[in-house]
Amino acid sequence: MSVSTAAADQTVCAPLPVLGRDVTVPLVTGGEVAYAALDYAASAPALQRVWDDVAAYAPYYGSVHRGAGYLSQLSTDLFENARGTVAAFLGCRADDQVVFTRSTTDSLNLLARALPADCQVFVFETEHHASLLPWQDARVSFLDAPRTPRQAVETLERALADRDPHGPALVCVTGASNVTGELWPVRELAAAAHAHGARIVLDAAQLAPHHPVDLRELDVDWVAFSGHKLYAPFGSGVLAGRADWLRAAEPYLAGGGASRKVTRRTDGGVDVEWHESAARHEAGSPNVIGAYSIASACKALTEAGWDTLVAREQHLVRTVREGLAEVPEVRILSLFGDDAPRVGVLSFVVEGWNSSHFAAALSAEYGIGVRDGLFCAHPLVRTLLGSDPQTQGECGAPEAAPGEKSLNAIRVSFGAGTPDEHVARFVSAVKELVRDGAKWRYRTEDGRCVPAV
């Protein structure tokens, strides 16, 4: 959904209240300024609603699935109700399981441990490391970076057509790139996977905070996402989807909660009967506050209305893209082209600037927090930049002269809690830095660019 008029923009420009919106930070040039958090793709600030819900529950905190006392029973109900809320948020099917994990990375590693024997995995080289690396114990086929959504589907279809049609197979794909923000053709990739007898898992870490994710509509078998990107802190994540592979696999962690019955054998060993439910992969005392915070965020986003949230974010995307387009030295990175639909994540390079230097100046001189580097997606960023992975620039000097290739990039990302002023300040700061240069001196310290004393 997009908003085409300024009047319409005014109806969607109220950000959701988040923690940290009133925090001020010092500038090296003197004074303080309200901090502009524009690194949502790494960790989004917690929604005030989530914080308030957790604070209201905190006095009633108790052990989950363990105790007969009132607070334990209350906490258990809260934990299981959170599972139901997340299932509804994701449009889970009746027989799907929702497993609470630590993060997207944890979720995908859990699924990797649950793969059937001799499973073949297909993954594009453009993935975040969380979905690129967990499959090392399987037969992995890494697919080349596509340059259009159609090419992505065709590349996958060719790869699947060459596989053994009788063996298990899994496709892993992102919903939205953590580098370019571009939306991937998930529904079409799912159709291709299923047409060739394969299953598909969706890395929704960057999609779920920005767009509705419905397993049935997208026809994916599993989805994974992180709470800390969905405006919910406390180190929780979710793996939701088909139960059969999860039930057949040995528990991701062995311990209390995962086991239904444990007995001693005469030879001194033990026999274990594992749970068939999601508890099978949730050994130990669960992070009830983390699960509750995810459920609270799911409710808050649903109640705010996805049409409104998406329209507002696209307004911010247009503001950034149009502002950066006015700076000839800036090049926005893209895999599918400038017109590709995307969420509030954009990466770019500035001609003649070291990206670490530029990001450090945005922080130290303007109070703007962005990210620089390769964004845990090294193959993709190096493909987009054409950079040599063995070289690295110093922050105090330009990384790349005009016409030369950059070594890393700068990423700006935002979402439901981002005020218009933060985005406007970012665009203005980029223009000023490119025009006038940095006001301060910078040096490299432990591999990072920092202001010189």
C-alpha cells in the first residue's frame, strides 16, 4: 500500500510510542540532541505498550510448567496464551507448532537440527548469515544472487529440477533483505518449492516488523523471526510451522521440560520419552517474559493496523530515497532495481568516503545512529559493491577515490516508531557531510572509526 498525497501522508505519520524517544546524546561539536535511532534492522526499540505490559506482569512472575502455586499457574497460562497469540499473528494452520527460541538464528539452527536424513538444502548466497550458515551438516546448494524476482524463481526451479525427487529437500529464503530492504517473491518461491516436492522456511526477521506474515497465504512451511526486531526485547524468537519434522527430531536441547518420562535402565543408562508438542525443543525454564513481550508486540502491531503502518513506512522510504537521490555522490544498493518494493531498510555508499567514517560522523556530529559494514550478509554486500574481501580501509581517510569501489556500506533503517524529524535530519546530515565534510577528526580504534580526542 502507498500513500499518494500529502494530505493522506498526514493521516499515517504518527509513530507508535517507543522507549528511548526522549533520550538525548552529546555531540562532539558541543551540546546535545535527541537521538535518532535509525538502526531498526539490527534491533528495533521496544514499543512502550510492550514495556508497560511486561511491567504490569513482572510482580506476578513465576516458574512455568513447574509449580502448583498461583503465580506459577498464572505464568504458565501467560506463556501458553502468548503461543496462541503468535500463532494467530502468523496465520498458523491448525496443526502447526509455535516454538519459542532465542532469535531467528536460534530458530533456523533448531530447524537445521531437525532435518530428515540426507535432506538437501537450497539457499541463495544473498541470505543473512543466520539463514546462510546453519545448514553446514546437510547437503547444501548455494544459489547465485538473482537480479530480478523472476530470476530468483527461475534459479530455484532449475536447481530443484536437478535434485533427487524422492529425497527430502528444504528451501530457505528471506522475506525482506536486511541489506537492501527489497521484498522477495516468497509466494512464488514457495509454489516452486512445493511443485518439486521441497519444503520452504521463511526468514521473516526483516519482514515481520514491517508487513503482515501469513503462513497460509504465503504457503510456507515454517517461519522464523526475532523479538528484538519486532519491538520486543528480552532475547526471544519464534520458529512456527509444520510439526512432523520437529516431532521426529531429537530435541534441540536435552533437559527438563523437553522430556515427558525418564527411567533408569539396568545397564545404568536412561530411557527418555520426549514430548511431542513444542515443549520438545524448549528444554529448561522458558523465557516467559520474552514470549509475553513478543505476544504483546504482535497485538500492538495488529491493533495499530497494517495498512496504516505500511503506508506510513512507505512515506518515510520515499522521503529517504528522494532526499538521497539529490546527492550525486550517494549510490543506493539494490539487487532488484530502484523500483523494487522494499521495507524501511536501505544501504548506500558515498563516493570518496569510508563508510565507517561517514557513519561515525553521523553519530558524533548529528546524533544519528546508523550501521556500517557488511551487515552479516557478506556475500551479498560484496556482490553489490564488487569489493575485495581481503582489503579494509582506514576511517580517517577516504576509503575509495572517485571511480573506485567501496569496501563496505552504510545502512539506514526505520519502522513504526520512527518520527518524521529523524528521517528528515538524516537526509539533511547526509547532504551537509557530503557538501562540507566532517567537522571533527576521526581515527581507527579496534577496527571501528571513532572521534579523535
